[in-house]
Amino acid sequence: MCGIVGYVGSQEATPIILDGLGRLEYRGYDSAGVAVLQQANIEVRRDVGKLINLRHRVYQQPIHGSIGIGHTRWATHGVPAEHNAHPHVSMNGDFVVVHNGIVENYQELREELTAEGVTFTSETDTEVIVQLVERLAANGVHDLTEAARQTVKHLRGAHAIVLMSRHQPDRLVAIRIGNAGGVAIGVGEQENYVASDMPAILEYTRRMVFLETRQIATITADGITLQTLDGAPVEAVIHNIPYDPVSAVKGEYKHFMQKEIYEQPRSITDTIRGRIDFEHQTVHIPELNLTAERAQSLTRMVTVACGTSYYSGLVGKFFIEHMARLNVEVDYGSEYRYRDPILDANTAVLAITQSGETVDTLAALEEAREKKSLIWSIVNAIGSQAMRVADGYITMNAGPEIGVASTKAFTTSIVDQYLLALYLGQLRGTLKPDVLHRYTQDIARLPNLVGQTLELENHIEELARLFYKASNFLYLGRGINYPIALEGALKLKEISYIHAEGYPAGEMKHGPIALIDEQMPVLAIALKDSVYDKMISQIEQSKARGGKVIAVATEGDEFTSRVTWPKA
Ligand code: M6R
């Protein structure tokens, strides 16, 4: 998972940056690098594997200077290799960048720049950023902040970016767009720091400024200037971070659950990383240890999981059946072993478990092992039992989930199943290349879309104020949105202590509709999909019985907004 660290001041930058990267090691990475302005030149050292390799490289070829940036990378575009590791330098060596996020339109930008004569030295999406900055400089935009602002107008997706220029050796420029992870600026005495994660720089200062989305910071040793991307000045509010390490990790959030909700765009990016080769439109999951022959021999898949992970499995069933044409059953881990399930060597049993230690889910895996089935797991906790006992696994890459209520593990385990479906489809020959291409493009857009959804927080808070006294709630969905409704109801029960039921909307007329009256709010997931009309009809029926309906609708769907209450 990617991490960023930067420093500007009067001390040697390299040890501070390496130290900060070391504090992010827990997030995992496959390569790392550092760039420091040494006299008038940008010097870069990069290496694959553990940070110790980079440290050795720097020891053998030291770099001295008091401004620099560093990065730990988990590959998305381009294999883990030295030339793909960040920082990336522009063609003429004038600019350097580190980046978290995915440049969704990097292929078209790369083609455009290549046609203009730019030579790329990596396969990454990130490199287009620094080449765009250099193109602007060649066209007279010499100020780094301005060049950064103009560059990001060309980029689609969510990003955290830090840039350095050899022509303005006193500054770093940091930008945040959407939720590809945060940008924390550490305020020191005649020196300043920047990092994707506060723990990287907390050793040096507890005074932090957090960039909001679409803000740009110019960071020198003397100060920090904030602006919006439109150029409006923004006051830099300094937060004093308390000493205790828990609060430090919690950062600007009220509690861990909120933090983890906001981490989703980054977690999802980290989950996609390295598994899709966007250039060749192929999916790679080597940890699954699966050959095409074995994938083709499978006749069935059984997903076992508990709670939120079970609902995630119900969502994944839609992808795997559709893309890989493999029949999927989903079962509760806690029920599975008590009913003598039918399993054989041509069945793959997939356990989904954030912790990797849920006893019921592990017991279901034991049952599968005894019956000679293939065992897979989707886990978040690296090294957990479910990962160790499986024949193959896929990690969620969500980072530690400290909140008891599962949030980012739900979405990342769904992403894992989407990738599994693509991978199985590729190996089993059930996905045509153009369809695979479309699906990989779709998933690359997801982190940014999730980030946009998080921007609705204030509106959702208003709704919560209207309904917090309700004693019961119904969550309705159809198709793939039925398990989403189940998970929504679970969260309401678990967090708000309000009784809630998730129900397949089409089943309401078979009895439960009798429950709906003005005391029974209904949350209806009514997206513009193949069952949209049926969901609208369900909303009308609920309203006819006095129910108050909150619709989760597709952006711009005026019709749903008119028929639901209260107005969005
Ligand atoms: O670690 P696991 O995914 O195996 O945990 C399974 C459930 O206990 C868990 O998903 C639980 O339902 C959630 N924490 C609820 O938010």
C-alpha cells in the first residue's frame, strides 16, 4: 500500500524520509524510493523489496540535501521493479513526483505525450503527472504550484500528489483530489513535513494541517500556503495531535469506524493494485496458485463466511456466476458443518474473513479439507489461520480494521471477489477480451466514485437527524442490491441499536408489506439498473401505506427524488 513522506528545512532530508517510510512499513509495499535535491540536481535512489534494500542503496550512493520526497509503492500499473518505483522524474530531470491513487485516463495522456516526443521510463500511470508538469514549464508555466494546478485538471480519478522542482528548490507542492488517502502536513520550526499517513512524521511534530479534497499546498521551510484548486486562499488550520498513539493513528476522525469509512477509496485502490495489468488488460492473482486447467475443472464454488463477510459473499456470487460461469452457493460459516454438506474435489470452497480467525468459518474450511475440496480464502489479516490453511488466498489490503463494525473490509472483500471473477473468467475462457477490458476500466473508477459518495456525509447526517428516534427500519433491494440492503440493516442494528431488516423488495407483497405504516421508515436501493421500475413500484406501494421512504438513487435521477420522502 502506497505511502508518501516529504521534508523541507535545514536538516539532511534523506534520513528523515527513510525513517518516515519505515514507520509506514506496516501498510506493506513492493518497492520504495527517495528523491533529494542535491545542489541543483534531483537525485533519485529506488529499489524493489524491503526498505532495507533502499537503505543499502542510499548507504552505497548517499544523497545530501535539505529538501526531498519518498514513497513506498504497491504496484498498480507496471510490475514491481526499480524503474516503476516512485519517485518519477520528468524527461529533462527538472521535476519529480510521488503519488497515491490511479490516473484513470493515463493511457490517453501517455499516448498524447508520446506523440509529442516525450520518452517514458516506467510503465506507471504516475509518470504522466510529472511529464505534464514539464510540458507546462516548457510552455512558460514556471511556478510549480501553478503547473501542478493546471496538470491535475487533465487527470481523472482521486489523487494525493507531492511534487518537487529543481527550479524552485525551496518548496514542495502537495495536492489532494478526492479520497485516494489523506495528505498531512507537519508543521515544524523553520522546517515542514508532508506525509500520506500522520504516523510517518509524528516523531518530528504533533502540529498537523490536513489537506481537504481539491486543495493545494505550497510547503517551504518558512511556511505553508493553502489554496483551493480554483486559486482561492484557504486558512491553514493547525491541529495539535495528542501524545497517545491511539489518538495519533485516529487522526482527525471522531472514531475508528469513521476513519475506516473514509479510508475506503484508498483501501480499494490498494486492493486493486498489482492485480490488473491495465496495459494488457489481464488480471493476475498469483497467491491463488491456480492453473487454467484447474480453473476449468471446477464445477462449483461454495462461499462460507459470517456476518458482514457473508453478505459480501452474497454480492460476490453475482460477479462469479456472471463472469466465470461458475455456480456459487453462499453459506453461513456457523451453519455449514452442521448439515453434512456435499463437497468434492471439483468444488472450490472460499472463506471470506476479515480477521482470518473466525472459528465458524475456519471450521467450515476444515470440513472442506476433509472432503478434498480446493480451499481459498479472502482475508485482511496477513498471516492469519484462514490464510495459512488455504490452497490459495487473496488479501483485502484494507489495512488494520480496528472498529468492530466492519466497513472497509466489506467493500475490499467485494473488490477481491470482482477480481476473482475476472481472473476465473480469464482462465476459464468465459470473458471475451473486450468485456474484460470494460470491467477492468470500471473497477479503476471505483475508488473515485466511493470518494464522491463520501462527500454526501452532511446530507446523510440531516437524514439521520430526522429518523434517529425510529424503532424499526426496513432496507429493501433487489438483485445484487439485496445483500447490500442486508448489510445496511446489520450496520443500523449494530451501531444505532435500531431494529432493522433487510428484505428482497420483490418479496414484500408476499406478506411483510403489512408492516409498513408511518412508524416504519423504508430505505430503498433504487438504482437505474434492470430492476429500477420494479423498485419504483415498491416505493409507491410503501408510500401508499404511509411509509417514509429514503431512496439510495443514481445521481441525477429526478424521478426517484420526486417520489421519495424527504426530498434529497
Ligand atoms: O473477521 P470476520 O470477517 O470473519 O468476521 C465475521 C463477522 O463477525 C463480522 O463480519 C461482523 O459481522 C462485523 N464486524 C459486523 O460489522
